[in-house]
Amino acid sequence: MKYTNMAITVSDLNKYIKDKIANDEYLNHILIKGEISNFKHHYTGHMYFTLKDENSLVKCIMFKSYAQKLNFTPKDGMKVFILGSVSVFERDGVYQVYAQIMEEDGVGDLYTKYQELKEKLEKEGLFKEENKKKIPVMPKVIGVLTSQTGSVIRDIINVSTRRNPNVYIRLLPVPVQGEGAAEKISDGIKYMNENNLADVLILARGGGSLEDLWPFNEEIVARAIYDSKIPIISAVGHETDFSISDFVADLRAPTPSAAAELAVPDIYEIKQKILGYQNRLRISLVKKVELLQMRYEKCMASSAFKEPTRKIQDRYLILEKYINRLQDSIKTKYEMEKTTYIKVVAKLDAYSPLKTLARGYSITEKQGNIIKSVTDLKKGDEILIHLVDGKKQAKIMED
């Protein structure tokens, strides 16, 4: 081609632009102000973040040697001044600001709104412990409000079914960030309550910036959580993230997986507890019998009773009768506990949706709702069919 001799490599281009910027005195010593977003403090000590205003953003990095000199801890939502230089990262062909000095410029608008709403709701009593509902000990249905895709719902399903294979997970997909998400989350909470669709609700989302997590800091979501008759576990963001929903919810979990552990009891531990209670009851009754026998033998060995009388003999017979009754009671109690345990396990097994699927049945959903009648479907509808070994999407070809 005739342009072959004129072409330069991508590396040459990036190096050329980097050298151009390096020779610009203004860009080598520049003061910028903006709001911190997507802040990450790397284990090496370096700080990576984005600086933004209403219309634009720029990537920034502050190396460990400069970060150690800060007299405050940067975080999402903070407004700051940054003194540094602009350079090109040749490998990726992007420019970024290399910060050397950082000073606070007040608190970002979102963070201010967060603090104001938190103080308002706290004064109204929405965070009080006495208003929080207890999480059910043995819930049958776990309602989950989160995105229908991503690792959050998979983690919740994996943890829940591992702890109790018979528990039923009912997902109500809702947007977890962006415009309108707060209203959708609030409506979802109300819908689950109005239709009594779960024994406990998990409100979950993965980590993100303050903006990403903002729907869970909206007043409409906080009041929906507070008004919910169904207990709610809030699992929003990472362990270090705290949203308004965490304070209002009946229980806060550091991660979605931890929320599943708090909502779903370990069936193996329950079985072990039942066996432990049975053993403790049996041992307690046996010790009681032994104590009564020792007291009786001590009385019989006393000098005052060396010549047994009719009355003592009668008392001995009565005591022996009580001992027999007590032993029979131990046996009866043990059998009752065993029968109750068997019934509980059988009932748990009967509620398992996996049992139904294993018998050849399937579950059909349209837009997250279970289809119960052909009248709920029309030509062109897209459906999701759950089978015992997976799920498939399908489309209705005729009315």
C-alpha cells in the first residue's frame, strides 16, 4: 500500500502524545477541583479514583508516598482540590492525573443528602431496635429483591440451598441502580407484602460507588422497608458500605452471601440440636433417678432404719413405682421427640420444589411471574421453563 511508509505504530502515537503533554508546563503543575467517585485504596498503598463534576470525569492516581501524607481519608462523595500533573498511560492510551497533594473542599452533594436523610429518619425513630422485627427461625420462602442477572442472586441461591435444600427462593427482579430504581424497589417491597409472598425478604446489591448505591439511600425505599410486615435483611454493597436501608432494615448483612446465611438456618445444625436436646433430657432424667436411689439407700443404711418396718417397706414400693414411671416417661418422651423430628424433616422435604421437578413437572415463568393457566399466555410471549436439571427460554407460537 502507498501509505505503508507513512504509518506509525500505536505505541509511537501514545509516546508522542505523552511527550507533548510532558512538555506542557501548565499540565505539569495543575490544580483541579471535583468530587471523588469509584475510590479504591489498593493494598500496595496507592489510591485510584475518579474526579468528576456535573459534566465530565477524569481518572486519577495517588501513589503511596503521597497518600501517606494525607491528614484525612478520601472516600466517594468528597469534594477535593488536587495538585498534580497530567500524563499519558502509554499501554492503554489514556491520560490521567497523578495527584501529589489533596485537600478537602467540603462534602459532596450526595454525601450531604445522605447525612441529612439519615439524621431525619433517626429522629423519627425509624432506626430504633424496638421497631425491628425478628427473622423467622425456619422460613419456607425467601424473597429476594435484586437484579435477575449477576453474581448476587447466584450467591444467595447457592448459599441458601446448601444450608437447606428445601427452602424456596422467590426472586422479584428490580433495578438496583439508576434513575427510577428507588421507586421500583419500593414497589417491589409493597408487592411482596400485599401478596404475602415470602417469610423474609433479602434486599441485595453488589458493591459500587456512592452513586451506584444511591437508590438504597432514598427516603421512599427507607419508608417501604419500615412499613414492611415481612422482616427485611439489607445486604447492600461491600462490608464497609453503609446505606440508609441498612439502618432501617430489621437486620443488616455485610454481603448478599451473609444475608442468605442469616435468613436460612443450617438444617444439619438443627438436626444436631434436636439430638442434643434429646440426649440432655435423657441424661437429666437418668441422673434424677440415680439421685433418688442414692437417697433411698442412704436412708436404709441409717441406724434409725436398721429394722425395717411395714411403713418403710410401703414407701420403698411407692418409690420403686415412681422410678418405673419415670423410666417409662423417659422412653415415651424420647419416642415423641423422635416422631416430631421425623415429621419436621418429612414436611421440609415435601415443601421442596426440587421434588416436584424431579417427578417430571416443570415451572413456567413470564416476566418473573409463575404461569398458572393458559389464559395467562398469548402468542409471541417469551417464557422461562424451569426443569430439574436447568432452565430453558421459549416462545409461545400460537394462542
